[in-house]
Amino acid sequence: MTKHTVAILGPGGTGGLLAALLSRSGHRVICLAREATAETLRGTGIQVRSRQFGDFTAPVEADTELREPVDACLIAVKHTSLDAALTRVPPAALGDALVVPLLNGVEHPAALRTRYRPDHVAPAVIRVESTRLAPGMIEHGSGFVEMDLTGDTTPRPRLEALAAVLSTAGVTTRVLEDETTALWSKMSFLAPFALLTTRYGLPLGEIRTRHREELEALVTETTAVSRACGAPTDPAQALARYDAFPPAAKSSMQRDAEAGRPLELDAIGGALLRAADRHGVPVPVTTRLVRELRAAGH
């Protein structure tokens, strides 16, 4: 396979794992981060502890800003730091690169297409549990890394080529035809999970027993909005996924709240409310939960 050069914006839990896997697979990886983090990565590489891949260390390059063309730039920061992070990726430096955001929510592709070439923005959805313990130290807890790569305006062969690179590196990657369906499929699951676990400070197992009615109402509202946006989602299927999840599961938003970090409340709850308003879909439970989380200082 042709050696690719891949930039990773935000080498945290998810980005750091992807950087290490791609480097281990023989590709050139440039991590973009703050100077202190970049210096650490240049010196020690990225150390991974993984149930799936074992323990290994992978060398990477690192810089505070992209200074040369790459084949792809994976954006693995959170919404709360996206605007500041994008200053590390000047549009002129990208060359012909695909820009692949791995963010939660549904509004970021449109924003990125105003900054970068629209046909080069290829949104992705990633499923993984991975944590940055310290700069360059990643703990990969799930027994999988799965990615859905999409992009309505991106040439299919380019998506297929990147998917092949990621799959060979250990990331089970598929290319999906419909960007809206891919993003809303994730959103439909994530929004009820994130809003309820964060609002009540409880893991999913307790949410689905103690707050079952609210969970069912949120799933109904979210799937209705998803349908209105052109992405049919089955509420019964969504509920079945929650019931199959480990009871101790916490959302990333809940973990951020516990750690005192900024929440992606606007990217998830706010975006859901804006889409509901646009399509005239009533979402009373979502509205109340977002209001209560904002009132709590989130």
C-alpha cells in the first residue's frame, strides 16, 4: 500500500490512538498540538496500552501548525476547542488533503466547508473508548475501533483509499453513501445518552431503570428530528442499543462534567434544538434538559 502522510489535529484519546496505529502501519504521521505536547511527542512518540492491539510505542512527528501538504488531516478535538485548534491547520498548507472531522454533532461539516474546500471535507463517525492519560500516553479500553467515513461532496475513490489505509492500520472502516444518515445515526444515540447521564450524574444502567420514561421520550424526540432531517431512525432499535450497553457506561459529556471540563452541550443538545426548530418538531423533554444543564452552569 502507498505510504500516506496523515496529520492528526488533537492527539488525545482518539487522535493519539489513530496516530499511533497509522505510524505502526508504516505511514508518516504529523501530530498538531500545543508546543509542550508537540515536544513530548517528538521525544517519546506515542505509547499505547490496548486490549485489542497490545502495548506498543510508535514514533510520530509533531508541530504546532501544519506547514506542508498531507494526504489527510483527521480532526480529533472536541467542539469546545475546535475554533482555536483550526488555527493550526491553515487552508493554504493542506494541499489536496481530505479533512476528516471526528466530532460529535451534525453542524460542524457545514462550518468546515466554509473554511476548507467543500469537496475535501469528509465527515466521519468513530466508535472507540480511548483515553489520554498524559501527553503521548494512550489507554485504549474498548476491544474495537470502528469508523464510518462519508462525504456527500467527496469523490468516492478518495474515501475508499483512505478507508483502506485506516483498515490496514487496525481501524475497521466503511464508506457510507449518505452523510446525513451517518451523522444523525450517531446523534440519535448520543444525544439522549449524553443529556441524561450528565443531567443526573448517573451511569447508563441507572438511567435506563430510574429515568426510563425520560429516556423513551428523548429517543422519540431525537428520532423524530432525525427523520425530519432526512435520516430515518428507528426508536425501538435505539432503545434496544441502550439496553444492550454495559450498565456502568458513562457518556463523554458526563466524564467532562465530572472533570470540570467544558461540555459539548451546544454541539449536541443545542444542535438538536436548532434542527427541531427548523423543522417544527416539538421536543419538550430535550428543551427542558438542555435548559437545566445550562442553568447548572454548563
